[in-house]
Amino acid sequence: MARTSDVATLVTQAREGQARAVARLISLVEDASPQLREVMATLQPFAGRAHVIGITGSPGVGKSTSTSALVAAFRAQGKRVGVLAIDPSSPFSGGALLGDRIRMQEHASDPGVYIRSMASRGHLGGLSWSTPQAVRVLDAAGCDVIILETVGVGQSEIEVVGIADTVLVLLAPGMGDGIQAAKAGILEIGDVFVVNKADRDGASATSRELRHMISLADRPAGSWTPPVLKTVASQGEGIDKVVEDVDKHFAWAQESGELTRRRQRRAADEIEAIALAVLRARMADLGADDNVAELAAEVLAGVTDPYTAADRLIATLD
């Protein structure tokens, strides 16, 4: 295990903008390194400044193209940008398959942009389990904006709301996305809706359908009403307006207290996830798997009930 000074050096190098140090820190996160506690403790004083934007939507709506266009727009404002592109995992290696860095080559030589493909490794919800910690790395490394591009798996995409300050939902005409959004609960999580590929037939109809569904929501006074925008991301059309409304949402969230509420929920979810991981590790160390099998057999036989069995299992961990 590396000494404390090594972790401190890595963090210092990352904050100086050294991409290799950022990559090493995120690798420690993905590998669930024993150094992870030390890394997070060292990063924490420098985190909490970046605007975290989640981009979600069905496969084929142009998430990577839109992400690349947004990166260019934020860089034109002089902001440092980090991108975490969550890809489906290879069933063989566990690694990311799609390689979004390949699709964003125009930014590869820009020192103000850091792009990382992360494997979802079978994790549902469109994000990797290690995403919150990776976000903290980029935040502490000085990124002004962090973009999370999710896998794009339909109805399980809503997990992005737990990590992002602003959720950008992409849809496309001719894909039935308006109806799908209603089914998936996407209407409840989107802060800005974008109908991409707006040069195709049906874009205006999709936009009208979305606006109508959004108008039906019962929103408290002073709450944010999500705008519906149209873009052709491959041509850069409409991207400036997206950035404008994303910035407006962030300002509203700061003023209304919504940003603090979201980030507090994010921290609570992260604490709970870490605690459960520690608990599972303790169970494994104590050989609790055998106990679980025995207790399951008793429940099946009607000797005990699941709650009593769970109480007995927890008692073995004390």
C-alpha cells in the first residue's frame, strides 16, 4: 500500500491538472483500492465546487454527440470540463465497450478537458457504482463542470438524479420517446429536456407532446419548470441555448436551496452504500454465507420467519 505522502502527492498533481494523476485516482476508485478511504479523505476539502450535469436518454438519441458539443460550449466559456462516460461492460473483461473517448477525439488534446470511460459492470440505473467517488476526484481536481453520460438503458436511467445537480434528458423524434419518458418516470427527474436530431420529421410534434405532459404536473409555487429545447448536436445547433438553460437551472437550484437538498441526499446515499459494503464484507469474513443458507432453509421449512432470521444473522455480526 502506498504511503500517505504518495496519496497526497497524487492529489496535489491532480489539482495541478496532471491527467495521469487524475487517471490513477479514478483507477483506485474503480478498483476499490484499500487506499480509497485515504484518497477520499484527502480530496474532500477540495470538492463541492463543480456543477455536475447528468445526461440521460434512450440509446440512439445522440448522447455522446451532445456531450461533445456541450464540452466545446463550456470550454468556449473558459471552464474546465470533466466527462465520465458510463459504458456497458464487457461480459469477459468487465471493461467499457463503447469507448466514448474515441467519439470525442476533438477534445483529446485539450488540457482543460478530462474524459474517462467507466464500465457499468452490470450495475443497473445507467451509472457505475463508483461514479460518486469518481465525481469527487474530478471536482477536487478543479473541474468547473462534470458531465455524466449514462449508459442509456431506458427505464432504469433515473438513478442519475441521485448524483447530478442538473439532469439533462435527451429524446429524439420518431422513437416514441415522449411516451417512453412518461413510462420511465423521466419526466419527474428531468430539469432540461432536449429533442435532439431536430432536423428530422416529427421533432416539433415530440416537443409539443413533452411540453403538454410537463404542463400537467402539479408543481409548487416557485419550483423549476423544465424547458423543452431542440438541437442538432452533430451541427452544434441549439447547444448554446441548452448551456444557457442548464446554467439558469443551476442558479435557481442554488438560490432555492434545491442544490443543497440534492447534494445532501447524494451524501446520504453514498454513506449508506459504503456502510452496506462494509457490512457485506464483515459478513463474508465471518462466514455468514453459511448462516444465511441455514437460516433460509429454516424459513423455507416454516421453522422461523424472515425477520427473525435476519435478527439472528445480525446478532452474529456483533
